Amino acid sequence: MDAATVEERRDVLSPDRTVIIGNEEANSKDAKFEALFFKFYSRVVRVLYGLVGDRARAEELASDAFWRLYRQPWLEQSDGNVGGWLHRTATNLGIDHLRAQGRRMQHMEGVERAENLSGHAANPLEEILSAERALRVRRVLARLKTSHAQILILRANGFSYSDLAESLGVRLGTVGTMLVRAEAAFQKQYRRMYGKEEAL
Amino acid sequence: MNCPDDGRLRAKLDDEMSVPESQELDRHLAACGDCRLRMETLSKSAEGVRERLALLAPVPDQGRDDARFSWARFLARQRAEPQPTSVFARLFAARFRPVWAAAGVVVVLIASLSFAPGRSWAQRLLDMLRVQKIAVVPVDTQALEGVQGGSPSGKMIGQFLSDNIVVTMHSDQPQTVADASQASQLSGFRVRLLGDRTDAPKIGVLGEQGFQMTLNRERLQGLLDELGHNDLQLATSIDGALVAVHIPKSVTAVYGQCPQPKKDDSVPPLKPSDLAGCVILTQVPSPTVSVPPDLNLPQLATLALQASGMSAEDAQAFCATVDWTSTLLLPIPRDAGSYETTNVDGVEGTLITLRGYRQGMAGYSLLWVKGGIIYSLTGFGGAGQAVPLADSLQ
């Protein structure tokens, strides 16, 4: 597709809405899928990047999420909540990745830390500490129930309560309660893992 | 008003309440010291967590160039991989049905073996299982793909299998033959073709295949843990047990224009009207599976099916109807289509009707076992044509 088409599509599709485009915009599955890709890709990568801390990995996981979307038999007919499905799937993949990396992270943290540093920080010590703190947060998230980790990640990425309800497939009225429980679980896990070293 | 629950206080903190509701809560908070205190505690907790999670904030988005680049990469990936939109697609992707089918047997057996109860078994091969019947089992692919509930992806299982399976006999290029008699001669069994089709099929004979797997208890347990089944503990006696599969030579006859297993840029994509004539007939003598003796297959299979997303009751009911020593289990995604048993070729067969494949065309796959040979007939269009076509085999 050429640049002009991309431009046009992106203008038409508000990047923050999770409503699938109508049939007049895309008549076939492929066209529909392409429009969805451009609509949601950047946001999905952003959420995953924050979660896994590695841009290349985030793009790979985003690609996996879109690949799964492409394979959904309902994609052709459904005008459903595609954005919600994508974010739920992407965060699940991200959390799975963190869990799978769990053991490796214990051995590799020094290397990962070095990889993630920019090398241009005004205060290298502060950058190292900050990377270490981020790593701890990821480890804690990896130990939480998926639903808890998911809601915390999406909320931290600016999802409103109605976005969260839509993405996680829950009633709007229960989002506050879910957040409270997820935060309590996060704190408890953080204290269990790092309580001796720092206070939350 | 009564004291609000934590969820409502949390929504108030996030300004996620309607104005009247928020005002009502304000009035309550002004009068209720307990709730003010709870609100303060919640606020502190939320702020603490928010600060932690803010550490994960990535650099600002790099914009549309990335999306365009990624779209190009995605298209390349789409071209490189077979189109696994449905079981139908996978049947084509695998192209040679017996390989795919045997993989199903192996997956189920491995999954079953991984739940082995605490008994010791001799390290000798005893049972040679042969397929006499096919049973379809609907599986919840989301449970395996990790879309919901945090279970990990099928990728992990795939990785596990590829790490542990040793291929003992391999053949990936079929030998093209001119007709049924040549195919029969090469394969060692009487090959049949569709009498109702007057066009000449492309016939290929694929060599024998064999693979085996030595069970590694530690890795299996790790896989189970990752799958969220850490409540199931594997018996130490399964460590080192051997499962072996042997697939005899198979014959595939392709009628009309059919999709290639992989997209090929040099060939223009097929239109739905082209695909209407596509039929793929595969026949293979039953694969054999050698497993350690004394396996309680129904019990183990019940557990394995639960791991793939089936409820305990459904799994039990399903397994009660299956003779595990002679039944090939064919997993199909729950949402991919429907299936029914039907009379075909003088025996009982299974007809799977698949919903939209490419260009929204429906498809079917008919499977049956007769005289020790497994047959599969796969095509586009209405499933109604499957049985008459199969009955015309000669």
C-alpha cells in the first residue's frame, strides 16, 4: 500500500477508539484486517514495550497478537470488540513471555540491565537503579494472576474504566474492585520478593 | 447512604464516577471518618503501585513508520507461513494427512503419558496400537493459545515436542506417480481413486515416517506447571519411558486446483471459482504407536483433554465412549466447524464441516477407516458432495 493510503486510513480511524470500522471502509477480511493493524499496532507495541522492556521483543509479540487476530474465524463477520480482544491477547502474550523469561532473568539480569541502558544518561548510577527497579516490577507482574497483571498494565497505559471493562470483558461496575484487588496482590507480592530491601 | 465498597472508593479516586454519584459519595465521606480513612489507605496503595508501574513507561511512540515497516514484515510472515485460519487450512498446510493425524496421536499420547499415575512400568515396548476408528474431539484452542486465562501458548508445547522427538525415519518429498497401479506398487497397498472424477489427479507417494520420544519427567512437569496444572504431579517412573510412532507409506491424490501448503509468489492466487473443483484424497495404512505397557489410557486421556480446555465432566463422558487402543483422536477447534458421523464406503465415517476458509468458502473433510487403511477426503464447497464422492472410490 502506498503512503497516501496509509495517511487516509489513519486520519479516518481515530486511534483511541476501539470500535471496529464499518463495512463501507473495508469489504473484505484482508482490507479490514489491514485497517485494524494500522489502527491498533502502535498502541499494542507501546503497551508491550512497557511490559517486557525490549522494543524488538514487543514488536515480535505484537506481531504474534495480530497473527492470532488474523486467524480468528469471527474476524470476517464480527463487528465486535476487536481492540479489547487485541489488548487482552497482547498482554497475555507479554505476561507469558515474562513468566517464560523468569528463570533466565535471574541469571541474566546483569546482562539485561546492560542491554537496556542507553549509555548516554546524565546520571549512569540512577539509570542502573531505575532499570533494576523496572526489572523488579516485571518480575512481580510475572508472579501475579494474569487478570491482576493485565488490569494493572492496561490501567498504567491510560485505559479508562470503560476501556478496561471492554478489554477484559467485565462489567464496568466491577473495574474499581478488580483494581483494588490487583493492587493489593501486587503489593503483597512485591513485599514478599523485595520487602527486605525496600518499603513499598 | 451505606458505606461504599472499596471498588466505588477506588472509582472515586480515579474520577470514574458520574457527577451525582460522586457528589453523593462526597457527602458521605464528609460524615464518615471510617470511609475517609479507607479512602486514604486506598489512595496510598494506588499511588505506590502507580509509581512502580510508571517505571515501565517506554520511550514515546516512534509513530507510523514503525507500523508501516511492521506491516511489511507481517505480510512477509503471512506469505511465508501456511494459512492456518482453520483446521481446513491446516489440513492443506500439512498436505499429507497421515503426518498430521499421527501428530495428533502423538500429542494426545504424550499428553496422556505426562499424566501417568504412580506405577512403575518396564522399559519395554508392548502395546502396538492400530487405528481402527476415528473420533473427533472439539478442543478449546484459546486454552492452548493463551488468549484467555493466562495459559501459555501452543508454541511452548511445540517447542517441547520439537526438542524431545527424535525422527527415526523421514521423508518430506513425495514421489510423483502416473496412476493408481503405480502408486499401489510403490506404497504396498491397493490404492483407490474417485470414480466420479473424470479428471486425472496428481498422485504422490510419501515414504515411511517414524519418530520416537523418550519422556523426560522434569521437562514434562515444567510444561505442566507452565500450563497452570501444577496440581498434577508426575510419577517418577515415567522418566525415560519410550513412545514410538511408525507411519507407513501414504498416497495423496489431488484433483483440480488446490491451494499450495505455502504461498508461492510465482503462482497467482486461486479464485474461489478455481477452488470449487479442489479435492484431496489421502490414504494410508494405519500408523502404529508403541507405548509402555500398563497404561490406563482412558484415565490419562481424560486428564489430557482437560489440559486442552475440556471440562472434567465432558472429558470423562468423551473418554468413556472411546477405545483408546484403536481410536485415532482428531482434535478440531471448537469454533472451526461441526462434525457428524455418517455412513461412507460401507463403514462409519466422520464428516467435518468447516466454516469459511479463504474467500469465505466453506469446506469439508471426511474421514473413515476401512480394511486397515485410513482415508481422508477434503474439499471446498458443500459437505453434501463428500459422501457420494467417497462412495465412488474404486
